[in-house]
Amino acid sequence: MFNKIQSSKFKIQSSLAVYRLPSTACRLLFLLSCLSTLLLVGCSIPRASFTHSDTNYEAPAMVEFENTSTGAEIYEWNFGDGNVSDTISPIHQYKNSGNYLVTLKAEKGEKSTVYQQYIAVRAPQDCTVKLETEFGDMTLVLFDDTPEHRDNFLKLISQQYYDGVLFHRVIPGFMIQGGDPDSRGASQSKRIGTGGPGYTVPAEFSPQGVHVRGALAAARDNNPEKASSGSQFYIVHGSNCTDERLDKIEQERGFRYTPEQREAYLKTGGTPQLDREYTVFGMLIDGFEILDKIATSETKNDRPTKNISIKIREVY
């Protein structure tokens, strides 16, 4: 009898256990359903994030941003230097050194999130200037072994002396020349090319100062000391060079090109006939395509038929 009661009790408990399972399973399914709903709601919120191309930047620095945001339809970038963009993954140039707080806002409908990160750009080791034109910008480094030309150029830049002056003499395969203050806003009929600040700079012929393509040099008149104009300069566009041509210049001028200079002339061209005749005080390091555009612009009597004005700023 006892065994029957125990058996019956076991069956009842077993039955109760069987009937509890659906309730537990339903609760579990309900919780999973809620969790899935929360995850789906969470996924609809855009998440802003980005990375960038490097961690070691020197002004002027070109930074490539990779947008790693999720769930967004619209992006708003603030680069921290006064410039903004709505490009998904932009490339931005920082002209000067500094710590810039970059902000990316990712939006979808009425929802948005923001991600921020500092970009550190250090000052250039060499003295560098940015020459701005309607065709684009050119970056040039100034040589330390021509200090009088370097310092004079920087002084004029700080005075905004070059703002609005023209490239008044352009010869493809040779050079582009500017820096005459009288060219500022000059009509096509006005005679220009002889203006300056009223002083000259003594010649500084350095071993590295050769007229390869992109060289920055000082213009001058035919004075016997070969002193440079106080403000006028040119950038070498250049033509092809041969070993024979370089050998002849070495014999005539009494100096020798380094292997690196000879290689540069043979590879990129230049105007070696000007070496040791005009002071080279810098070099173009970015914007050769802008040099080509200006050098090949339409001209009349070597002056561009459409004024090409410039602005120069120091990069720091």
C-alpha cells in the first residue's frame, strides 16, 4: 500500500514537472524575444567612429580619414581648423601645426551620435611656405644655406607683400616668374616686370643651389655682382638635360655636380645654364602639377593672357 502511494505521488510530481516545462520555455522565449527587440532597436542607432592614415604628421599634412561608422546615412565632419565636409571618408590638409579636435557626426533620421579625436600636427623642421593660386597650392621649402634670401622672403611674406601679385612672366620649359608689386591688379596693357621693394639681396651661391625642375630662385637684372631682386622670384619648369650639356656647364663654370644633382637633372630636367648665375634659395616639394598648369597657360609676349595672382603664407 505504501509503495502504491509513493508511486502515485511520484507520478503526480512528474506530471506537475511536465506541465511546468512549457511555462519555463515560454518565459525563456519571451525573454529572447525582448532581447532581440532591444538589439534591433539598438542597431537602428547610428554609431560614429573613424580612424586616420597615420599618427606622425608634419605641416603641411595630408590626413586621410577612414569612416568606420555604422548605421548612418549622413555624415558631418569638422576638422578643427575651421573647415567642414560631408564626404564619407575625406582627405584633409592641415596647413599649419597644432592639435586639432576632429568631430564626426553620424546621422540617421532624427538619431545621431558624435565621435571626436585629436589630430596632432607638428611644425616642419625646415622653413616651408605655401604659395596659393587659382590652379591650386604649391609647397616650397627654403634653404638654410641661403639665409639672406630666406629671411628676406619670409619678411615679405609676413608683410603680405605678395598678396595679389601676378605670375607676370611664364615660359614653358623654362620657368614661371612673379613678385613684382606693380603687377597687382595690372591690366593686360600695363608694362610690368621691373618693380620691387627698392633694394637688392647679395648673391648666395650654395653647393645645393642648382636649377633642377622645381627650384625656387631669385630674379635679377644684369648687375655685375649678380645681386638678386628684393622681391621677384621664379620657379624652374625646365627642359630635358643630357650628360653632355651638364659636362659643358661644369667646364665653363669651374664646378662639378654631385651624383645626386646630375641624376635629378637627367631624370626631371631643369635649366642648368642658370647655375651660379642666379641664387637658388628653395625647392618645390609639393604641387608640381600646379607648376605644369601655370607654365603651360596661354600667354602673349610671355605674360599669361589671364592674370594669375598669388598669395604666400609661411607654414609653421
